[in-house]
Amino acid sequence: TTEPLVLGIESSCDETGVAFVRGNTLLTDAVASSVDLHARFGGVVPEVASRAHLEAMIPMMSRAAAEAGHALSDVDAVAVTSGPGLAGALMVGVAAAKAVAWALDKPLYGVNHLAAHVCADVLDHGPLPSPTVALLVSGGHTDLLLVNDIATDITALGRTIDDAAGEAFDKVARVLGLPYPGGPEIDRLAVDGSPTAIAFPRGLTARKDLERHRYDFSFSGLKTAVVRYVQEQQRDGAQLNLPDIAASFSEAVADVLTRKAIDACQEYGIRNLQIGGGVTANRWLRAMAEERCAAAGIELRVPRIRLCTDNGAMVAALGSQIVQRGLPPSALDLGTDSSLPV
Ligand code: KG4
Ligand code: ZN
């Protein structure tokens, strides 16, 4: 017997994602992004994102179905992100998923966006080893998770207490006069800079902070330090060395992220680290994670970049895991939860 065909729908932020997954195999993945509409605002505007989802949802469904060589009526189950995320944006995806599930009389599964990010890795590397420590770094999230079972047992070890890592990249880029989203811009500049040129702070790594915030992150102090540095340079009439600032900032972010993730692996005796989310595209972070994991004897899993950013594939992948475990579906009065915990 063939495994069930799962439709996955994602709309928690600015990407409208629709995908088909069978078992652990990705058949097709259609994504429309409204990022360009938000660029002039310097960040995602919720209302604009919701409208864009409304317009893109059916086109993405028909594109995904056509590319998969399936009719929508072939699906055996529908999975959708029900939180966390932007309330209005989530509603568009959940409403669409319910319509399909109800019309086809197929089970509906509301899934957690953070767990779905981790689950994306299954599509590239097969089942996650248990347990795994997962680091999720995006424009909206920075979470360190202890994953015993992707569908039923995830514990949050820590999270950002202010800005998400990607948000920090975007805000610092803005200070440097770079376009939104600034992460890729800073990443490019950093290639020609020195990571030790400027000593930027590492949030929540002092001994007193570690007592209460062992696995939490903070990036707002780092952002402020960059702002202050830029102001001082400008006051002194100095030419800003953008590559050095970019490299030193990237180093500070990657240092804290990888250090805490590896500390968690060591404290819990776990030899597997999975990294996901849009910031995973960052060269500095990937290089440092590879180097430090190798030194610590930890196996690092990072899916291809396309699966790190928001997409429907990760949602379908998690739906597929839930179906494989025979867990109960969601009711058709499923709601959304902007701050859904893992
Ligand atoms: O996962 P994602 O596509 O969307 C969500 O936030 O859910 O992540 C987007 C974030 C943005 O903040 C962007 O600046 C950042 O990821 N980003 C990067 C890089 N590519 C994207 N940050 C640093 N270096 C990069 N190469
Ligand atoms: Zn995301």
C-alpha cells in the first residue's frame, strides 16, 4: 500500500506555501512571497500579508497540484499551520485548509509552525534521530528546542527575550542603510570584513544571566551596540567600514547561537543538532556550526535553504508524521493561535 498523500498549507507570515508530501518524500512545493510588498515598510505589515495570502492561496494550490501531477481530490489528509504567527495571516491558511478538508471529507491537522520548521529536515535527511536539539532562527523566531518526537514531544529550552535573530539582522542592516530584508545584505558584506574588528556584546552569556537564561537569547543590546558604534564613527567623521561591522556583528550572533545550542547538546548528552529557519542561510552561522559541531562530536543536520525558509513542505512533512503515528485529527472548528507553544 502506498503512504497517504498529505497536502500542507503555510501562511503564518509573508510566505504562502502549498506542498504535497507522500511519506517522507516531497512531491512539490509552491511558494509565493509578499516580501517585496513589505520592503518599503522595513518589516512585515500584517494586513498586507493577509491580503497577499488571500490572493495567492488558490493559485498556489493549483500550481502545487499541477506540478505534483495530482488532483486536489487525491489528497488523503490536509495539514495547516495554526500557530504561532500573524493572526490574520494564519486565518487565511486555516480557512483554506478547512474548506479543502470539508469538501473532500478528509482529516484536517492543525500543526505548530516551529515543529514544522524542524520537520522540514525529514524531507532531506529522513527521520530525525531521537533525541535531537533543534535551533530555529528566522525573522520571527529564535528558539532552542529539545525534540524527543517531532509529532508528540518537543520541549522549549529557550528563546529570544527580545528580537529574533533575523530581526536583528534586518534592524542592523537598516542602520547601515541597506535594503530590507537585510540579512542577505549583511551576509554578503561580511565576506570581506574582519570578525574581530569590533568587539560587539554577546547577549545573555554573562554568568549572572546564565542562571535565569541558560538557553535564552537577546539581540537588542547587540543592535544598540551597533547603533552606538555607527554614531560614534560618524561623529568622529570616520568612514564606516561596512564589511567589518557586518562581519563583527555576524560573528557575535553566530557565536551565541552555536555556543548555546552546543551547550544544550552537551548538557543533555545529545549528539544531534538540527538548524532551520531563514537565518540558516547565513554563511557565518553555517561555518561556525559546522566547525563547532565537528569539534564537539555532534552530528549537524541543516536542510537545503529552500526548506529553511517558510514553506508548505515542512507543514505537509509534519502532517505526514502525525498521520503515520495515527494521531487524532483536528476538529473543523479549529482556530488559530498567534502564540501557540510547541
Ligand atoms: O524563515 P524566514 O524566511 O521568514 C520568517 O521570518 O519566518 O526568515 C527571514 C529572515 C529575515 O530576517 C532575513 O533577513 C533573514 O532571515 N536572513 C538572513 C539571511 N538570509 C535571510 N540573515 C542572515 N544571513 C542571511 N544570509
Ligand atoms: Zn517560519
